[in-house]
Amino acid sequence: MLRTVASRIARRTAASASSSSASPRCFAAAAAQGDKGDLVKDFFADSQRKFRAYAEKSKTNPLPLDGDDAKLKAYVEKNKQIMAEVSVFLYIAPSSSSS
């Protein structure tokens, strides 16, 4: 009984492995193309490059912790300028003014 069940499981596993063997081949073919054509990889690499450049340039713009509004506004403007230079686009929700 156990031998029969084991052989059935082995046959099913072999059948499913042979039917899904195209999947690894597709990945191998895509890897053989090199760097071109992988949109996710290209997007991720570009995002990381931009983020690292933004982080490096942000080191020159320390956050004012003394509570001065003028310094804080200057910090925000400098930060926006750095983001524009590096082409980092962050969504900033519009402030809701409660009148």
C-alpha cells in the first residue's frame, strides 16, 4: 500500500516537474539577454541610484532642531532643490487649511 502511494506521488511530481520545466528556461533565456529588457531591475537600479545621490546631497543640509520657522522653511526649500537636482519625486500631500 505504501509503495503504491509513493509511486503515485513520484509520478505526479515527475509529471508536474516536466510540465513546469519551461519556467526555468524562460528565466535562463532572460538572463542570457544581459542587462537589456528587465524593466523591474532597471527601475530598481535607477531608484537606488537617485536615492543614494539624494542621501549624499542631503548631508549638506542639516535639519534645524532649534524650532526656528525661518530655518525650517529654508531647510524645506533646500531639500526641494536637492530633490529636483537628483530627480527624486516624492508625493507630498497638500496641507489642509482649517479656517
